[in-house]
Amino acid sequence: MILGDVCTRNCAYCAVAHGRPPKFDPAEPERVAQAVAEMQLQHAVITSVDRDDLPDFGAWAFAETIRQIKQHVTCSVEVLVPDFQGNEDSIRAVLDASPDIYNHNTETVPRLYKRCRPGGRYERVMRIFTTAKQMAPHIPTKSGIILGMGETNEEVLAVMRDLRAVDVDIITLGQYLRPSSSHIRLDRYVTPDEFRMLRDEGMAMGFRHVESGPLVRSSYHAWEQVQSAGV
């Protein structure tokens, strides 16, 4: 995770600290690349907190981290980016650095956005993927949904259809676990049969890969996802 550990958003399901982030260190991308090289990674997933305080919302940091990694080591790079408030210049800056996967999490269904993700906008997420595919149709896109915060399976399937409509290639579906008593309550545990059903439905919709299960997070089996999707 780059750009610090303090987020400018305050999502109801997330344990990351909220507040005023520290000043960004422009040497961080090179340090990340050195760490990737030392660990001899085949696939690196780079994510961050939201940085609404920065003029480009943190896009340069993602782009430079991608460039530095590819300069130091042969390694595929997946970026799990914030929404950059939908700013097209920020999206383009990251895509121009040629990540191997462009990932942004949808997180939940439209009905729950105001309660669970008040700083985000569902329609913005769909515009982001539309924009990304228009700018770089050769770069696979990916998104994830957290289950168990009050959504129905029908709503999840509707979101999956929306993501396929904007040509998202890979999707992850995982179980919400409440970080603390101050976070949104757990509504239910999704059953293994439901996860299997959602995986099967997703593959039938045309996703190149569906990672669906209680332990799944964005980076869960990320290298295997790349191989399965033929990226």
C-alpha cells in the first residue's frame, strides 16, 4: 500500500485510519520497486488509501511505482486504484504507465453506497471502467464486491451484469468481516453454495475469471487470477 496509511475517506466497512494524511514522499515508488526486486515477485499488487488532498489524487505515485518496478525487475504489476474522483487525467496517467491489470473495487451494491461508501458513487465506478477501456482497451480491468453488508444475491448479480456491460474482465467476491464494533454490522455469512452460484453466473456472463469465496480479497490468488484469465 502506497501513499501512506491515513485515508481521506471514511468507508463504514474499512479499518484504515481516516484523517489528514502525511505529506507524500516522492522517493516511495523507487523503494517499492526495490522491495519487489528483493522479494523476486512475479506479480505485484499495488494499492493505496484515497488521497483526495493531492492535486492528481495520487495518480503520479501509482504511475511512477509501475515504471520503477518494470525498470528494476521482470514482474507483472496490478494496480488497485482509488476512484481519483473520476478524474480522466489521473486515470490516463496510470494507464500510460502500462499496468498489467487496472483494478478498482465496486465494493457494494448501489442501494448501500450512501451507508457503506459515502465518499464513493456507483455511477462513477462504471464511468471509470468505461473510460479505462476507451483509453487502453488492451489492459484488463478488474473489480471486487464485498458480500454480507445487507445486499441480496439479486443485487449482486445486477452489479456483475453492470460490470460486464463496461467490459470488466476479472471480478472478486468475498465475505465482509467486521473490523470493530464501530464499523457497519455484519448482515450475514454468505454460504459456500451461494459463492459457487455467483462464480458460475459470473463465468456465464463472460468474465475471464471469477474469484468467489469467503476468504477472497482483491489480491487473493492474484497471480493465479492472472494466469487463469490469460493476462
